[in-house]
Amino acid sequence: MDKLTQHIFLIGFMGAGKSTIAAKLQEMLDVKQMEMDQIIVEQQKMPITEIFEKYGEAHFRDIESQLLIDLKNEAPGIVSCGGGIVVREENPGYMKESGKIVFLTATPETIYERVKDSTERPILNGNMNVEYIRELMEKRRAKYEAAADIIVATDGKSAEEICSEILAQM
Ligand code: S3P
């Protein structure tokens, strides 16, 4: 692929592999990687779980949307979004103004295996099971699909294979 002219936004459920694939694409394309959750933690000077506990999910979603608007001014790079980025209706529009949206999918079973030991995902704290993951994924599926320019299934594939599929479709 030629030089990146717009952002690549990676969206998908928690544990879909957004951060892993962002790191690999960053390496392959030699561009900047932007981890939205990490930027929010640095800006707010507190972990995501604490933002949820102290100020609630709606406040976290406000911060996420504002960050998407701010990212429009950054040089083209790989943006790894939080799993709930499609919850706010306006967010896909902000992303489309500065990039292409890649939806990474995985089955609830794969997701569970990848996130089961994590305590840093407030949405799953107390709900760490395949059934809850399946239900929430179903609730969000239409939103991820509507936002996506490209959809790539990640189950059983290496990071290299997933990146090649993404780049072939760009
Ligand atoms: C969330 C996903 C998390 C993080 C926050 C909320 C969600 O990001 O933004 O805990 O609502 O799905 P990851 O997808 O990187 O875990």
C-alpha cells in the first residue's frame, strides 16, 4: 500500500484484537498508532475503571466523542478505538471525516478466552461470561456493521494474516 492518506480506525468488541492489530499495522506502515483508551487515561490521569466509577459511562462516552473530533487534526495513523465507540450515534460520522473504519470480529467464545483475566474493563466486571458477551455483542452488531467500511474476522488467524486482509481491502 502507498503512504497512508487518512486514518485507519479499528473498531470491534472488547478483545477483538484492535490494539494487537493496530501495533502490527503501525509497524508495517511506519505510521503513528493512537490508542484511544490510553490517550483518555493519560488526559484524565486516571484508569478507565475509575472514570466509570467516579463520573459514569455517559461522561466517558463524552470524552471518547471529543477525542474523535480532536483526532481529525492528527497526521494519518492507526487509531485503535474503545469497544463501545459505536454506542454514540454521531461517532462513526466523526471517523468517516478523517478515515476508513475497519470492523474486527470474533465469536463470543474467542472474545471470552481473550478477556477473561482482565479487570480493567468496567463493562465486563461482574459480567465475565460468554452469555453476557454474546448478548452485548448482538446489541451492538448492527452499529458496528453500519459503521464499517471493511469487516475482517479474526478467529484463528495470525496478526499478519489479519493485517494483510485489511491492507488488501484498503
Ligand atoms: C468498552 C471497551 C473498552 C473501554 C471501556 C468501554 C466498551 O475498550 O473503552 O472499558 O464499552 O466496550 P477495549 O475494547 O479496548 O477493551
